[in-house]
Amino acid sequence: MIPVRDDLRALEGYHSPQIDVKVRLNTNESPLPPPAAWRDALAAEMSRVEWHRYPDRQATELREAIAALHDVTPEMVFAANGSNEVLQTILLTYAGPGRTVATFEPTYQMHAQIARVVGSRVVEGERNADFTLAAEEMRRVVDSAAPHVVFLTSPNNPTGLVEPAELVERLLAIAPGLVVIDEAYAQFADWSALDMIDESRPLVVTRTFSKTWSMAGVRLGYVIGPAWFVRALEAVVLPYHLDTAKQIAGRLALRFVDEMDARVRLIVAERERVSAAMRAMPIDVTPSGANFVLFRPTSVPGRDVWQALVDRSVLVRDCSGWPRLADCLRVTIGTPEENDVFLAALDEIVATS
Ligand code: PMP
């Protein structure tokens, strides 16, 4: 064995344990598949692909379709293999050795993780006990660290909280570098920072096909930002990073916006039902604008609740051992039937202990 880079020795990687259960509510996927008509259209186009040729390096048609969806120009769109690769490309381009990245914890772990992997210094700001972010704390971090890249996630993962638009405006006013708003879950929330994007501002917004579009298996994400930002990423990313199949899958998905909207409405309604039901139990529930809910049982330790749910064949995300999240669990909203199984199991566990 030869040693890895000194600064990576302590790195543990990102883990989301999978256990064989009947009801899997732990990775924030869509509980419903994409429409059958999408599958058929995909199969038809796949059979016509010239597989001996490299893909369209510019992903022209996919970018045009994404741009049309958001009413921007294709020059403002950069797509990659999941929003994780989008985040990595952003950090390779604007962070790296000698540069600083700021996050506000708890938030999506990959922001800090990728920042460290590319060799940046990470400065972690703190949230309030209710997981909201105080403007003073934001200013303190920005003033003291002068980050080259600063992240906000809205709705935030794992808390589900939506960042107020005023907070994003304030951050833009004071940030000396790039402001990245990770909107992996934005379609489930009531506002988006997309409207704030402008050539003259260092603001970019990342999105994914993994959640609302029911395409976690495809691995496709993108970022909308100023054209100068997109050009910079294109110079850094590997040639032909986005394969032909993925470009087609994403482009075809955007023909089914109405179906996507219907899935989002169902999940939002279920989220409200699940949250209300949990509030009637001895449980603290964080208000969510996403397709998951963070909760903290008050009558039984979180880890015991997680195990008791697994014993009843329900898997949720165990955040109870994560920093700042003692006793917390995160449940992804499933189908109405899956949610019923989860709620019945949870009720039994927190009431009988
Ligand atoms: N951002 C956030 C906030 C997420 O929760 C996730 C998925 N866990 C991602 C980005 C990555 O999504 P993907 O790589 O599947 O597009």
C-alpha cells in the first residue's frame, strides 16, 4: 500500500448505508418512476445512436432544452454527471489549493468534502439551534475568511429549511467571491434564486435531475450562471464528460414538465401530511420545503428509533451521530402507502417506549 496525499488521510468519504427493507426512505429519491412515455421515447432514440462516435461535447440540444425551461440562454447552462460533478467542477475552477470555501453547517456534506478533496481550506459557519442562519453569522464568516466560494443550500439538506431570499441578497452584497446556491430540492419550495442571476453578479444556481425528475439512476445535474462562469467551467471539465445517453435522457425528460409538476404536488401534499402527523407525536419536526423532513424524537433516543424502524422494515437516514444533529433522523417522502407504513411504525415506537 502506498500513502495517499497527506491532506486526504483523514477523509472518510460519503456513505449512505443501504439495508434490505420493504420501505426505503433514506436517500431523497423520487418514490415514483419517470413516465412510461419517457422510457419509450428514450428506447427509440437509443436505438438510433451512433455509438462509435464521441458525444456532442457542447451538449447543445440538452443545454438548449434546459435553457428554454428556465428562460435563459444556453451559454448560461453547464451540465455534468449529477450535480455532484457540477459542484466538483465549480470547486476545481474557483477553489483549490490556497483558496477558501465557506459553508454553513449543518448542510450538504459534499460541499465541504469536495472542497477539501480539491485542496481548499474550508471555513464552517454555524447555524442557530433551529437551523436558521443568522445574518450576523454570515457576515462574520464572510468578513473573517473572505471565501473564494460560499455555499448556501436552499432548501437545505438535511434540515429541509428554505433560505429566505433576503438572506441570499445580503450574501451577494458582501461576498468577495462566487456565491453558489445549491437548489437540488428547489421545485418543492416556494421560491428560487434563479431569477437573481445576472451577467454582472457572481451568483450561480445548481439543479439536479435526481429528485423531481425521478432520474437518480441517470446521474445528471446542471448549473445556471453568467456566461463567463460557464466558459470557465468548460475549460476545466474533462472532454466529452457527458455521454450521449445522458444527454438524450435529460433532453427527453424536459418534454414531461406537467408530469413532473404533478409528482411534485403529490410529494408536497404528502410532506405536509407526514409533518402534521409527526407533530402530533412526541417529536420535534423541522419545517421542510423539500422532499424530506428532519425530525427529532423526544421520548426515545434517535438512534433507537432508527433501529426500531429498521426492525419494522422501514429505512430512514440516521443523522443522530452527525455533528450538530444529535438524535435527528431524516425521512424522505415516499408514496402515500409508504408514508402510512412509516407513520404507523413511528407512532408505535415513540408511544410505547
Ligand atoms: N445537492 C444536494 C443538496 C443534495 O442533497 C444532493 C443529493 N444528495 C446533491 C446535491 C447531489 O445530487 P446529484 O449528484 O444526484 O445530482
